Amino acid sequence: MSIMGTRVVRVEDPRLLTTGAVYTEDLRDPRLTGALHLTFVRAPMAHARILSIQTADALAFPGVVAVLTAADLGMEPMPPAMPMFTQTMTTSLLATDTVRFVGDAVAVVVTETAYQGQDAADHVHVEYDHLPALIDLREAASDAVLLYPQAGTNTVFAMGPAELDPELFAGCEVVVTQEIVNQRVAAAPLEGRAAAATIEDGRLIMWVSTQAAQDAKGAICRWLGIEPETLRVITPDVGGGFGAKIGADPDHAVVGAVARHLGRPVRWTETRSENMVAMTHGRGQLNTVTIGGKRDGTVLAYRLEILQDAGAQPRIGAVLPALTTLMAPAVYAFPKVEVKARSVVTTTTPTAAYRGAGRPEATHAIERGLDLFAAEIGMDPGEVRRTNLLPAFTEPHTTATGAVYDTGDYAVALDKALAASDYPALRAEQERRRAAGEEKLLGIGLSVYVEITGQAPASEIADVELRPDGSARVLTGTSPHGQGHATAWAMLVSEETGVPMDRITVEHGDTDLIPVGGGTFGSRSLQQGGAAVRQATRELVELARQRAADLLEANPDDIVVDTARAGVHVAGSPDAGVSFAELAAKEPLQVHTTFTSPGPTFPFGAHVAVVEVDVRTGKARLERLIAVDDAGTILNPLLAEGQRHGGYAQGVAQALIEEVRYDPEGNPETSTLATYPFLGITDVPSFEPVDMATPTPYNTLGAKGVGEAGTIGATPAVHNAVIDAVAHLGVRHIDMPTTPMRVWSALRAAEAAS
Amino acid sequence: MQVTTTVNGEARTDEVEDRLLLVHYLRDVRGLRATNVGCDTTSCGACTVLLDGESVKSCTVLAVQADGREVSTVEGLAAADGTLHPVQAAFRQEHGLQCGFCTPGMVMACVSLLKDNPRPTEHEVRDGLEGNFCRCTGYHNIVRAVLVASGQDPK
Ligand code: FES
Ligand code: FES
């Protein structure tokens, strides 16, 4: 019986539930025996020139082996890795002369124990000359204060037309415009960043908590100026990443630099308070949407102006507007779409990918914008969406911004979500509460989304070996950190070969073993890594059939797979067979292959959120989230639903609760888990996922990505629901997170205006 | 200072620094590294263990405070033959864990919750686990796992 599409529990779990995983901090590898502990000394202010660094006091503390600065380690400013960024915005691994955000790394203290590092780090005395903070995005865009004076601009990256089209909204009966904040949030994986390093036979060996070892290796080599063959990166268990652990950070490279400098093993695990200021943040866009159309609900033109907060350094965050731009046309047949984007530096933690990375922002902007348009013309939000949706298509569809959607049936997704939520009944209940003057109002919010998954890289490797002892080993270029690849990839191999799942091991994340691999991000793993595993397994079975034909003196065409024996036999004579193990005993049975997708895939769906808003306090509570997410054919519903649930929660968190905040001087106000409103278990209900599966033709699994769908769909649906609850009181828009204070203030403002 | 504790049934005396946190004692002195540290403000619950049967955040307890007391961690939960404890089994069955970082603390918190309330409602499960953060699961399957572990049908 096929296990494809069935709920297979994870092979990973018994270990994680009994002895626990082995995260970087848990490593007791003999090569790390006696490892020193590294503690960063970080800037306590947003922007300053470094006048001097005095290390003598710290050096006198017990257990201190070294206190090192950029000068000690020979670190020089380097241009950003991405060629489209302003190249004169140079940064070094440890600050040389200027710090640009609270948390910027200035020096490291190296000690025998971790506790000693905390003691000594406070006694590295850095003399600073304050420079002005730069928090506001418009002010940053004005270039009045420059973070990199030599660049002459705060703009890292820009795209779109030089001039906006003055005729874009010509002929529109209605035009609405709104500035919409897509606030900065923390990825906050429960395991923060960590690394360990040692020197072995002249090579640097690094263990990094990462989503992509091969990317990490490339980045660290570049930063340290070392050759690829002199570095090996190994990925221990990883406690979540959500995009913020793609590749390596400069801080990881510092760990490697110190191990090289001292010639001794070194380890570093950041504290949570360090994580909240020094791990990259996500989102951080200020979007201006303008929608024009007719009173019958037809949208004629859509403009999106994006101002992205890159934070203090040109990192991945600065390029996110490219994805927001690509996905701006969304699920709609708008005749005209115009997008203009710009990323600027500010004196805040650098931004980078966070679950969705640029696509949630696109969906949020249009879905919030469409509700504003619907409110303006007095039309139901569901109707406005239906009026403008692209019709179903099975041949690739090219959008105004050049995305090529593989397949889509958005109206069905919307209908399913509306039906599953009993939308008319919800509207009736909303009306009843309003009419009765109840204090707990009901809000209903919709979103219809399409996202891009598996965008880059397009290829992934797999290496499958069937062994003489009847076991199988899979090497994958993907890098699971909670997704369950060991289970999913084993299902794929077991399905084709009959090798039992508990005899299949899956390895990842060691650059010596797997020099080429794309890692896990952008919802790429199953559709590329999984597709590669299936391709490798099928090639392997084919190889086995050829070899068995020789052995059994039969025509290869007559050799059929016999999963019951984990081998093959001659068609029609089950006794004339040979197991894969027996074949492997004669000659190694192994295939290494690369799968390349013809293009990225475009999962889609529709969410309905139901919130209750207390008009007295402004408190919004999510009551229900009904979510249709079409990620193509599902391999293991247990894993796919897990991904969806996690995404919903992070989406809800952004809509209602979470925000990274700075005061005007650039001091972080949310730098611990006591001050950052991390979404807890009482903040969400159980979710209501609804199934829909339109296979993609781009891989034999029919699979698209699912890891980020929840976040992309949930945020705008929940956000819209909160505003919908109070719309009849004259509230038009409230920015996220829709905290009680914000909702209450909006209600008071509406009251005053009426 | 000297500390004598029984951890998962095994009694031992160790010489420790006064300020050593219980979680670091368990991890670095006793070598039980399933229990994790997720924060430095007693917020996340990743470090939850049982101290004389009551759940505590072991990042907020000094090792010396465990002197003369019993500590239980997730490593001691399964039967000697490897059979998973009902909470562990339910977490696997319901996919209540992804990256696994919150899991050892979460499982111990659930064990404590079910000891106090053997058949909790969904609402009671959520209330009872308020001090334990998970970034991966959206809590959905953790709630289901607790209901299943208590012999209820989560539907
Ligand atoms: S480590 Fe977070 S509460 Fe103990
Ligand atoms: S499973 Fe990753 S934090 Fe809970």
C-alpha cells in the first residue's frame, strides 16, 4: 500500500522527545574539548564613532584568555556581497570606527567558561562619540543624516520607474490611497544563533546553527578571505530559523576568525537578549497603496510604493522589495500595476528574510488596500475580490511584473474559505451584535493570496545509496530545522524501493559530505530537494534493474520492482528475484543526481479570520482562522499541516501582537522576551485548515511550497478582521499590530471626528 | 558549595559555584542536555523541569536550591525499556513538535499540568501552558497532544 499522502509520524521524534536534539550548544564533539567561550561586546547606542577601546580591565578578570578587536583580527571594511547594493556601504565583522545600531559587535572576550565571559565583557571600556540616530524611514530617505558618509546616500537599493505615471488612475471613478506600515518583527527562533569552531589539520571546522551550510560556508570564506577547501561547515540540530538563519551572519565568521587567531576551539551561543538585537529582524516596510477603479468594484489600476528598512547594514532585507514588487499584482487581473521601491539604511538591527520574506508584504498591501477600496464603494470585501480575481488557469500566466504563475484557481479557494466559514452567517451575527449595541463586536477579514516558492536556487541534489545490509542512506542539499525531511525523504525512498523507513537515514548540512546544496528556505525543500530524492531513487532502481537483468539473465524490460522484498524480480516469476541489498553487496548501488525545476511554483489560497473586538478596551481576540492553502499534492499531511499551523501563528502574531520597537534615540524597547510580545498559546485558537490541492506540473510530486503560506495569508486576513469589526464606527485603517491601545485610539479618533 | 540532588532517580553530590543555575547544573554538570535555555528573562519555559514534582523554570532556580530535592527532566520520562511516556507518545502522534527546542520543557510542563488536571479542556490546556513558548507549531498540535495524552478525542 502506498504511503504517499498519508499521515506518517516523524522518525525524528523519539530522539527529540527522550534525549533531546543535539543543538550547537549541546555538542560534545571531541574536537571541541576545552573549547573557549566567546562573548561579544556590543554597542550600547545606536550611532557613534569609536574613539578608543580599552581592554586591560577585562583582561585582568579570571579566566580571560583574550580580548580582541577588529584591529587585533585584521578585519577591514568590505563592500556588500550583493552587486546591486550601494558598494560604498562597507562594513567589517567587528566595528572598526563607527557603530550603527544597538547590538553592533565591537569586540570579543574569550574565556575559559561562559559565566566568566559575561563578567569580563562589561569591563571592556569603549569610548564613543555620539552621532545622530536615524529611525524614521522618510528621514533616512531624505539623506539629511548619512550612515555611510562615503556613500553620499542612505539608499542601498532601488527599483521601479524613475517617475510615477501621472496617467495611471485616469478614468477611475474612485481612487483610494493609504500609507500602510508592515512593521518590523523578530524571527525569534527558540534556539538563537550559535557556532563552534576548531582547527583540524590546518582547516577551519565550524558547526553553525544554519538553514544552509553551503551558503554559510560561502559567506564565511568571503568574510575571512579563505579558500573554500580550508573550511568545513557542519550543521548540528537547529532549533528553528524562519529565514533568519539562512547562511551565516558576520558574528558566525567572527567565531571562526577567533579560532584561527588563537589556534584553539571556540564556541558561542548568544543569549536571548543578544538575539533580540543582533539577529536580523524581518519585514520593516512602509507601503503606500493607491487603488483606482469603478463603483461596480472593478479595479483599473494599482500602485504600490515601497520603502524598506534595511537596518544598519546592507544585508538580505534590502533586497526584499524585489520580491514584494514581483508579487504585487497578486491574484488579480488589474489592467495596470505600478511598483516603485527603495531600501534605506537606519540605525537599527539589520533586516533579512523572515517567513515569507517580501511576499507577505505584497499580499498584505493589496489585501488591506482592497478592503479600503471596498469600504469606499460600499461593497462586500468578498465581492470586490471575486470581481477582480484572475480566472482559473492551467497554462502559465505572466503577470504585469513578470512573474510566471504555474497554475491557479483563486475563485475556488475563496469560495471554499467562505463556505467553510459560513460567511453569510458570520455577517448576520456581526449585524446582530452591532444592532444590539453589544460591547464585543465581530470582525470578519479576508485574504486571497498567491506566493512564489522555490524561487532560487532552482536546483537541488540528492544522493541515495542502497547498502548491503538492507539499509539506505540519503544525502540531501536541503537543511531541515523542524520540517521533518528525515521522515519525508525516507517516505520517498521507501515508496520506490520497499526499504523500510526505519532503515533509511537522511544526512544533511555537512559541506565535506555534501559540497553542493541549496539549504532550506523559500519553501523550496520538498519541490526541489524531495523531487531530487525521488529522481535519484528512480535512477537507482533503474540501475538495479539493469544489474539484475544481467544477474538473472533476463531482459531489463522484464525486471520489475518488488517492494515486498526491497528488490526486483522477473515479471511473472516472483521467485526469480534479487534484493537491492544483494545487488549492493556485489557492487555499490548509489546514485547522485540533480533535479532542476523548470521554474518556481505559485501556491495560493484564501483565509477568513474572525475576531472579537471589545469596544471598551480595544482588545482584539482571534476567534477563528479558516484557511484554504493550495500547495499542490501533499506528501505527508501531518507535516504540511504542521507547517501551516506554525505559519498561521506567526501571521497572527504580526497582525495582533508582535512588533520590534525603538525609541527616537534608537534604543531598542523590545530587546528581551519579557518586553517583546512573543505570541503565546493563549493568543491563538485552534486553526481550521481546509484542503485544496492543485498539482504543479513542475515536478513529479506535484508539490509546491507550504512553509510560508500560513504567514502570507493570515496576517492580512486577521488585520482586515480587526478593522472590519469597528468599521461601522467610522474607523478606516489601523496599523499593525492592532494592539488594544491602537484600536482604542482609533475608536476615540473616529468618535471625535463624527 | 556542595549540592546533593536526585535527578531522574539518581542521587549525587557535586561541588558547584553559588551562582550556578539549575539548568546549567543539569546540562553541564549532570550531562543532561535535553533541557534547553531559550531566554534570559524567565519568559519562554524551554528550561522547564519538575522539582519535587512541581514544574519550575530551571533558569530561575539556583543549583544549590535543589539541594536535598528531586529533579525530573525529560530524559527520565520514558520507561526503562524505551516505551514513551503517554505525553511523549502523544506529542509524536499529534506532531506536537517540529524543531524540538521547546519540546523537553513543554513536555515536562504538560506532565505537570496533567498531574494537576487529568482531563483538561482545551481552554485549560492553553491556560496551563501559558508560560511555555513554541515558535514552530502554532501551539495547535501541542494542545491536541495534551488532550490525546489525557485520553480525550481532540476531534
Ligand atoms: S530559559 Fe526561558 S524561561 Fe528558562
Ligand atoms: S518545536 Fe520549535 S520551538 Fe517548539
